[in-house]
Amino acid sequence: MDESRAEQRRSLTDIRLQELDFDFDGRKYKLRCNMNVLADVQEDFGGRLAPAVNGRASMKSTLSFLAAMLNDYAEDMGWPERYTRRELGKKLGWDGYKQLPVSDIQQLVVSAIFPPEAQNEAEAAAQGDSSKN
């Protein structure tokens, strides 16, 4: 009986959201992609999430996901700061955008949407599409 419990525990997937430490605007954030973040990004893309995750709008989607993740964590912490993707674009500028951990942000999104066995395939597709931009 104890062996079957151990096997069950080993077979369970860790469902905790991945997190990324991110310093921004004088605060330390923990970025994570949850359902609220996905819903905010979906709204930013006219009610459709697919264009944000298929790699074709990489700069817009990166800023949208980053804004939603920053806002979600700020809300959890009781901080007043809220950002839009457009405000982030102005605040970061091109040099700041180039320094963003874009692949880490994409990994947070992929891990939130796709089951573990499909993540490698989704990551490869996202990397292939974003390299065309």
C-alpha cells in the first residue's frame, strides 16, 4: 500500500506556477502567468488569446504579458502601481526592451498554457516564429 502511494506521488505533475524574479521601477516582482494574466492579455488582443501566444506579435505580446504579470503581482502585494503595455513600451524604450528576459517570460506563458509533454514543441514553435521578426 505504501508503494502505491509513493508511485502516485511520483506520477503527479508539479502544478505550481513557475515564477521569475524581476526588478522593475524600484520594486522586486515575482512574475507568474496565471488565469488572470491570460484573461488580461486576451482582452488586450481583442478577445482572442491565440494571437498573443503564437509568436506572430512577439513585441506586443511580450509587453502585454509583462504588464499583466506586473499588475497581478502588484495587486497581490497591495501596491498601487499598474501598467499598460504601451506605458511599459515608453518606460523601457528600445534599449530596455532588448534587456528583457523575453525567453523566460515566454517560458512562463508556455508552462501556464501547455501540459509538460507539449511544452518543448510549443517553445520550439514560439522561438521559430519570434526569430522571423
